[in-house]
Amino acid sequence: MDCETPLTQMNTNLLSLHDLSVHFAHGGGQTTVVDRVSLTLGAGEVLGIVGESGSGKSQLLFALMGLLASNGNATGHALFDGQDLLSLPTKALDRVRGASLSMIFQDPMTALNPYKRIGDQLAEGLIHHQGLPRAAALAEASRMLDRVRIPDAPRAARRYPHEFSGGMRQRVMIAMALLVKPKLLLADEPTTALDVTIQAQVLDLMLEIAHETGTAIILVTHDLGVVARICDRVAVLYGGRIMEEGPAETMLSDPRHPYARGLLATTPRLEAAITPRLPTIPGAPRSGGAMLPSCPFAPRCSDKMPACDHMPPLRDIGPERRLACHLEPAP
Ligand SMILES: Nc1ncnc2c1ncn2[C@@H]1O[C@H](COP(=O)(O)OP(=O)(O)OP(=O)(O)O)[C@@H](O)[C@H]1O
Ligand SMILES: [Mg+2]
């Protein structure tokens, strides 16, 4: 299927994904878990990605970071700051990851080295990528730990990850990811390990620091209240495909895709800090397998029609809004 946005036009954005797919090899076969995702992100913009468990949200971010499992591979293009992340040699990708692209992982322990003091782990990026002397880098690290409200930051910097609670480790991850002032932060459910009462506070802190440094964010979240509060735009993923995408405010108040409508059935109040996880939609989520030409949501869709045997392209349906559904005729 052709992508609607020409590559040349997308070059003006900070990030332009063009038919990005993620495949996993297994037992002689192949599963596609992210399927021809195309989207763009401007400098400083905050894009939310929502979709139920297994829809491919994390794998999409891992593909951008070059961190897919050994049986995975990504195809398509991911133009970031003028370079295609998917075809960069490892050394060049390392430079990008340390300097202008960083990620907060769903599970902070996977990203922290258990044998290294927190301060040293934070300082590493500044030493290697910005050439800061060790003492200055450690001072910066300590300042950032203080900024994310880790008590007694200079002492905390000398501790090891296992000496922190899950919530504190998540704050350390946020500090680490933002310390290098990246152009783009990939945040995969960055507050799930935190107590519900402080999730909003930590997210606000993350956003505040990102705004100061002009950092754009792709935020994977299950929390529609968070999307309403902090995202400029939102993309809804189902079965590895973008079903709908648009400005957060209009998407939440007027979703068009039957899946997005089910997902966003209860529009979160904009002032709400935290809302419950996504509502349940009848039927089972699509499980991985060979890619079918049909819409992956069709088996669960109450508006299914014969045309759904062919997945429609994601096309413009209004100002900044895109939809992949036969229900809505082209304007
Ligand atoms: N190494 C692998 N080999 C085969 N399939 C994999 C592999 N890693 C992940 N997958 C599959 O990729 C699909 C997408 O997974 P992903 O982790 O991106 O989901 P997600 O949308 O982030 O879900 P959640 O909300 O639960 O975090 C899942 O079906 C998962 O089982
Ligand atoms: Mg995930």
C-alpha cells in the first residue's frame, strides 16, 4: 500500500515515519506486529499513542531505538533529524541515541545497569556525548536527580538501582532520558510503576523539563486523561496499524473510527488528572500472524461491511485528521 505523504515533504519534520513495519521471525514464519505506520512529528510536539495491549506500541518505539529482539527486523523509513534511523550503522545510531534521541522504558529495571551507581549511569551520556569532565557531569546528574525530586540527590547518586523503590527508579529513568536534552523523547508508559496519586505530578515534571529543552515526545499511554491533558496529537493503533490520528482535543471529543469510538467512548474530562485504563471493547484483540489484506479490527467491528475485506489507506478527513475506515467517505 502506498504512503500518502511524499518523503520529500516529510523531511521538514523532526521525525517522519514512512511505512514503518516490524516483523518477527519464528519457526520458519514471520509475524508482522507493526504494519506500515506513517506519521510525522514536529519539534517540541507531544504525540500520544494509544491502543490495547499487544497493538505494537512498544515495538514501534524499539524499532526507532534499534532495540528490537534478535528475531525482529524493521522495514520502511524513520527519518529523524535528516537521518534514517533504520539504516544507520550501529556507531552512528549510538551517537544519535546518546545525544538527541532517548527513551523511558515501560520497565525501568531493563534500562538501568544493576552494577553501576545511579550517578555514574546518568553522567555517562554527558561524558561520552558532550565531552563534559567527570566531576561536572556528576554535578549535572545530581542536579537533575534533584529536579525529579529524588531526596538528597548527591547521596542518591552514589547508590545502586536496587536501593531505589520502583517509583524512584522511574524518576531516575526520566532524569537520565532528559539529562542530555534530547530532541526527541520516546516515553513508553513512563509512569505505570508509580503510585497513582503521584503519576500526574511526575508526568507534569517530565513535560516541564521537556518544554524547557524543546524536546518533542512520543508518549505511549493507556491513560486517556493524560492524552487530554498533555498531548498535542494522538494516534490510535490497532493490530499494528494506525486507525486514526489527529489533534488530541478533536480526536477525544469526536473519534471517527469504530475502534477509536469504543476506546474513547467516555471522553475524559480535560481537567481530570488520571482516568481509568482504556475501556474494554467486546471481542478478542487481533493476535499476531500473517498480515491479512482486511482491516484487522473487522472481526470485532459492529459496522463491518464487505469493503472491510480490504484495509483502506489512512487518508485525510479534515484539518490535520486522518482515518483508515470505509465508513467515512473522502471529503
Ligand atoms: N521477540 C518477539 N518475537 C515475536 N513476537 C514478539 C516479540 N516481541 C514482541 N512480540 C509481539 O509483538 C506484539 C506487539 O507487542 P508490543 O510489546 O509492542 O505491545 P504493546 O502495544 O506495547 O502492549 P502493552 O500495552 O501490553 O505494553 C505482541 O503480540 C508481542 O507478543
Ligand atoms: Mg508496551
